Amino acid sequence: MEEKKSLTLVDGANLLGNMLLKNYWSRLWSLLVEYPDLKKNFTKFLLNPEKVIFYLGKTHWGVEYIGNVNAEEINSKHKVEVRILDYSNEENLLTDILGIDYSKQSGPVMLLPKYSEDLVYPTNEALDIMFKNGWNFAGQSMQIGFNTSGFELQKGRFHRIVNGFFYGTNNSGLVTRNVKWLDLFPLQIDDMDAEVDEFTFYMWPDLEEVIMHDVQFHYPLPSEFREQKWYSLNRFVELISSKDTSEPQITAFLAEIENQFILKMAFMGKKISPECELEWQTEERKAIRPDFFIEGSDGYSDIVEFKLPNLKNINSIVGRKNRETFSAEIHSYVSQTRDYAYYFEDPKNREFAEAKHGIKVYYPKRILVMGRRWMLDTPEWKRLEHDYKNIMIKTYDEVIDLVLSHLYS
């Protein structure tokens, strides 16, 4: 199928959404109505996603579905929230989508297959961290690759990734990206007009086969289904998906003993110490109370602070081009963690923390969890974040991806 029209990004999102609605989503729904027994195992987030993200590249356009793999119902009145990201000026669409740089690897570029399920690709640095922390690569059926220096989308070909896990590193440790469902379609760009680019979008050449496959598809789950952990993770996802949820509700949920595995898996910790109140020993200042101390394999703890999934200001980056900076909201969060780090520069404070709460802290990593991936995952954000050497900012989606990667391992 082919559509050809000169578009703005908003127009592009509407066109792509309408193409999928008419030719794919509505067809899936019709089959589920006709054969209701298929609903039991149907991948429900294809029709009831939390969000759909469209990507524009140089040779392909993509659609990623973000949602709960264990959703129990399908609502015909579900409204799809859509975002479109333009990477048409970037060199590698999949690298930009994943947010993981494989270019420093010494191995060859991998030609991405037409269909990839349970694809696992760590960088060499990520692999070292994973082995150190006892990752169980034999725990699931997977397609695994090592030392790949990137992925090449084959021009004119359709690609699909289902339940792919991609691992990289940054200055604070392991980075995980779980792609639940990503379809990549060919496109052509006519940029002869200096003012407007014209896109030609394509869908599946074998649309009927794809629809029949997808309506019967069983989404892959861990070989050993860990019911209680899945239940808790689902409750966490539901909690952060509500605009009425407060920061204390999030931290109280994670502090419960049965839910602390989320923090341990996400940050590779051995012990969780929630909300330890720490008085200053040599200064007259208000006591600090970080959300969590997470003890690592070396016996020392890092600091994790949770902010809301929905940022107060939708624009997390402000300023003119080439003079961008984080918004005042983000700066205030960073300043709060800076006070925490300053507290532990005083040996008297460190001694007090260990004596009162049993935590050893020295030059801790400061980890801020806030927002969702689609709010912060932009080239401008990544450039700014790189300037903050002593702080790590994670989205809630990154936390969930890390937990999922453990449950599948």
C-alpha cells in the first residue's frame, strides 16, 4: 500500500495512524469480534497500547507499541495516544530508537532480519556487567548476538522486532532497552524542495498474512512464569500510569518488602534502605531523607530519588538552539541530589549513617527516576545529560525494562 503526500509532522502522525487504523487495527478487531476465542491469547497492547510512537528515518518509518504484555481486556473505545519523532536527518534509525551506541564494537554491522523475536544484543561493556551480576543467558530461548557494531535496515524491506532486549552502558552503568513490538516499513523521501520534504510511506506487501499471523500470535513470556513478581510489576505500571499518583505513593509501593525486587533488579542492588533520615553532624542544616539507598556488590550504597512520571513542564529542555539547558524543574531535582552528595563528603556524616542505619556511602551515584521515555529520549536530551557526570537520569520505562530483562533471564 502506498500513500504520497507532503506533510508536517502532525499531518504525518495523523496519516500513519489512519493508515494503520483502516488497514490493520480495524481488521484485527473485526477478527476478534468474529472469533472471540482468539481474545484470550491475543497481544492486547496492539489494540489498547499505552502509547504509539511513530519514527521517521531516511529509508524506513517505524511504529512502536508501548503497553502491558499482561493486559486482560480489550476496550473498543480505547483512545490511542500518538507521538511522532523525526530522525530523517540521522544516520541510523534503529540506533536512535534504541538509544544505545554499538559503533565502538569491533565486529561487523548486522543486517537486521525481516522478523526477530526474543532478540538479545549487549555491547561488550554491557556484557561484562551482566556476567558480573550473574545474568542467566540459558534461562530463556533467545537469539543472541555479540560484538555487533550496529544494525542495518535493508532498503525496501519490512522489519519487525518482538520482545527484543538491547543492552549498553553509560557513565553510571547498565542501560537496557526492551522493544515490545516495533514494525519498520520502507519509505522514500523526496527532498528536492528546500522548504518541504515529501514522504512516500509503504506498509506490508503481504498484509493479509500479517493480519492472520498477528491475531493468533502468543506474545513470548518467561519460561518460568513468576506470578507474584509479574503481579507486582503490573501494579507498579498501573500506579505510574495514573495522573493522580503522587511521589509518596510510588516510593511507599516500592518500599514494601514484596516489591523491593523491582529496585534490586533495576539497580542491581543487594539491600534496599528506604527513607533513612540523616541529621547533619557538623552543620546546622535540615536533615536529609533520600527516597532509597541501594547497596551494591561492593557493600557501598547509591542514592535513588523518584519524581513523578508526568513532568510538570512538558518542555524539559529550554533555551535557544545550541544554548539548550534543562528546565528549572529538572535543575531543582538535580540540586536536591547535590545536597545528598554533599552530606556524605563529611566523614562525621558517613559514620553517623553507618552507625544509625547500617549504610556505607562514599561518593555515591545519584540516580533520578522521572518521566517517560518519550518525554526525554531525544538527541538534545542525551547531549545535555552527558554533561552531568555525577548524576544519572532514568525514565520509568528504563526501570521497567531492566526488571523485565531479569524476569526473562
